[in-house]
Amino acid sequence: MVLAAALFVISWLILRAVRFKLSNLAGPELELAALIVAVVSVVLAGVYVPNRIDHDNRIQQGRSECFASVVTLRRATDALELGYLVAPLQRDQRLGDWRTLETDLENTQFSCRRSELAPPGDRSALEVLRRDFAAARADSERRDPNTDFIARVRSWSTSAMQSLQLR
């Protein structure tokens, strides 16, 4: 709305300048110039401004969805890490936690596909994590699994949340 008001004021000032410069013109020519300026300002205020607002809202909504999916991914890593601390031998529960993590990784990759994550490597790092998931899940079958993958996902999620909050 502020942009529309600014465009209206600018068009009014241009109209005043046109009238001042064209003061020696007869009435119909001046009215035509005023009509052209009015049409241009109406088109700008009626088409460009709403499109720009919609575009900005779509970007903001995409960032919000990406942020929410990253937070969900972070919760899944917390649950998996806590599960290994509390009951590491409960195989069925850990497999369920790994399935949840896999689903949340896929959701995050889908939700953040259009978001501009600040560090250029953030999106590619997410793809690498997605590819490395199968090996990490297979490693989780061992008696003493390596939780390095969980730490990498947590590190990526922290970086992504900071990146999305700064924008």
C-alpha cells in the first residue's frame, strides 16, 4: 500500500510538471498528456504493485515452510540421539526413529527446493546428507553405531535455520 501511495504521489508530481512544461499547449493536448500519465500510474499501481506483493509473499511463505521443515528435521535428530542415549538396544524404536528422520529429510529437501539458503553449499549439503542416509542407517544396525551422521544433520539444520532467520 505504501508503494501504491508513493506511485500515486510521483504520478501526481509528474502530472504537475507536465502541466507546467506544457502550459503553452492548448486544452486538449494538455488533457491528453494528463490522461497518459494517469493511465501509466493506474497501470503501475493496479498491476505491478499487487504482483510484487504476491511475489514477496510467495518468497516469504517458501522460507516459512522451509524453516518449519528444518525445525521438524532438527526434532527428529534430537529424538534419534536421545533414543541412542536412553535405550540404544531397542532396535525397533531406533528403526522407527531412522524412518522418521528419512521422511523429514525428504520433506526438508522438498520444502527448501526454492528457498535461498545463504551459504551456497547449504542446498548441496542437504543433498549429500540425503545420499549418505542409507549408509548411516545401515551403520545404525551395529551394536555401537557411529552417530556422526546425526551430528552432521544437526550442524546443517543449525546453519540452515540461521540462514533463513537472517533473510
